[in-house]
Amino acid sequence: MSVEERREETGSEEEIERGGATAELVKGNILKIKWVTGKTSAARLFGKYGREGRPDFFRLLFGAIGGSLRSQFPEDKANELFNNIRNSQGFKDSLDEVFESMKRWFFDEIVPKYKLERGDVFVISTTLELNIETGELKWDKGSTQVIYWVRSDRVAEKCRELGITVGAGVSAEEVDRLRRERDELASRVKELEDRVNELTSENNRLRAENEELKKKLKSIKQLVG
């Protein structure tokens, strides 16, 4: 695998290839997990060729959930929550549903869209929501991205699909244009992400302020009758 077809602003190349997860606790009991699978293949992630003859999907996801819990709670509490969640019926049912949904999405939509073939390497970046009280797991399909690497024997074909001239080589002007477009898109994505983070912080602040005002109002009502 020699050429990366597309790379979103999900982290450095090394972080994308290695995979991992980040998380935040929202609404008190919902753990929002941003999960990057790391470099894998369809057979390893969804098929029987993962570790111990079962899909790597489950091993990677369990690792992402465990790490996310440890990032939000003390280790003892995180381990207790993980065991409770893993053994809950809500988690078992929703885990199977998430796996089957992502598997169908990958083979029905992504494979034909990007003409992926057996053995092609890719990374999936997505967002999951885990209810730490019920164990229910939800997949945010809309946030999901696929980053894949084009085999060297298909580079010319991909260049033609993208409208890039091939033959004697890509012109310097074409390379400069693509670099400018890449930088502009990356800058715009960063601006939007910063804005989302600002709005999220402001929303959390207003929620906390609202709860405090409710408590004060309740106290005043109790005093004045």
C-alpha cells in the first residue's frame, strides 16, 4: 500500500494508523466516544480472521470503551463500570446491533463507493454514545469517516477518477492546486471544529448556571412558601 487516498483531520498519520479513542461525559450518564479503529482490513475487522478467530471489531471496541472510562473516572470506578456495562443485557443487545449496522454500512455503501477489494487497508473514524447506567450503545453513522490506502497497482486508476493527469507525471501546477485545496479544506475544518468546541463549552456553562439558578429558586420558594 503506497498512496493514501484521503486523510481527514482526525490526527497525525501515526495516530490514525495506530488507532485509539477519546471521550467526554455528557448529560451526566452518556459517554461520547470518538473511536479510530487503526489500520485494518475488512477480514480482520468484520470477519473471522481477527484474533482468536473472531472479528477484531469487538476487541478494539472493548479497548476503546475501557480506555474512555478510565479517562473519565478513577481506575477502580472505571473497572467497576466496565464490568457492569459489559455484563448488562442492554449492552449485549446494542453491541450486536452496532456491529451488524456498521458491517452492513461498510459492505453495502463503502465497498462499492470506493471500489475496495479483498485485502485493502483502511481506517474507520466514528463516534459512539454509551449509556453508562443501562449499557446501551449507539453508533453515530453521520460522523463516520473512512480513510483508505490505494494499492500501487491502482494509483493510475484513482488519479483518473480524481481528474488528475497521469502519464509523464502530474504537472507542478496540478500539485500546487491540490495542495492549496487541501490546505484550505483543512483550515476550514479546523475553524469549524474550534467553533463547535466553543459552543459546546458555552452550552455546558449555561447548563450548569441554569441548574444553579433552579436550586436557588427552589430554596427561595421553600423559604417564602
